[in-house]
Amino acid sequence: MKDMNNSKNNNEKEKINVKQEIAEWAIVFVLAIVFSVIINTFVLINARVPSASMENNVMTGDRLFGNRLSYIKEDPKRGDIVIFRYPDDETQLFIKRVIGLPGETVMIIDGKVYIDDKTEPLNEPYLAQEMLGTFGPYEVPENAYFVMGDNRNYSLDARFWNNTYVYKDKILGKALIRYYPSIGKIENSAPVY
């Protein structure tokens, strides 16, 4: 009789332990989902590069993370690679490099970028190749940015959009890390005069 009671108690304890184990795993699972939603909504932005417009720095098919917190206390800088809502269709995310800042005039002459009345063009060592053509002038409004791809001759960028400028509130983050197909830091190097 004593063995039967022990067996019954052990079965009840096992049932309680299994239920407790399932409950603990459910809590861990729910917390993981909540944590990932918070991170994805407020800290990181996950983006895929669909075209060759940023080659050779960010390649077609790359997956990367951007930091959503980068521009809370500071503004985008010239040379930052930003992830933003495409001004002509805000359902799409684009990735480009900041070239013109608010209040500046950008002029492209024979493939060289000039800011305001500077006589020297920007030195842009990150470009895939020399850009062709003359574009502009573009007078960048307040709270807006003029952006271009690094592969300028193959980039659908601000030079060709109906809505030329990216406003700060449409910039979702600064590109930081490539995680697929390889892991690496995204170079946000500033052009110099």
C-alpha cells in the first residue's frame, strides 16, 4: 500500500514538474518575442540591399543592421550611410550615403561633387568608379538631406527622384553592421575637400 501511495505521489509530482517546465518555457518564449520586438522597433533596423547602387561598400543581397538611435541626439553627417523611407514610395526602404546637408547647395560638374561655393570637389575615396555627368544645383531644404549611392553611374538616387530630398524624420537609422552573407562593419567614412 505504501508503495502504491509513493508511486501515486511521484506521478503527481512528475505531472506538476512537467506543467511547471512547460510554463517556464512559455514565459521564456514570450519574453524573447517581446524583447526582439522592442529591439527591432526602437533600437535596430534590419535591411536588405536590393541593388548595386552602394557597391563596392555594400553589395547586392547584403543584409545589414542599422542603429535607430544614431540620430536621436545628433544629426546625420556627410558620409553616413543611412537607411530611410524612399521619398517617392515610403513603403520601400533605401540605403544611400549622405552628401548634402540642410541649407547647402550641391552641384555636380563632370562627375565631381561641389558643396556651396567651394572650388575643390569632395574627395570621395569610397566610390566604385568615377561618376559621369553634370547635375544640379540642388538646394537642400532645412531638415533634409541630399543622398547618393556609392556606385553613382548605376544608382537610382536623389538626382533622379521626383521628391529629391530625404527629410530627417524619414531616416530610420545609420547602417552599422553587415551580417549576411558575411559579417563586417559598414564604413561610414566622410568625404573630404
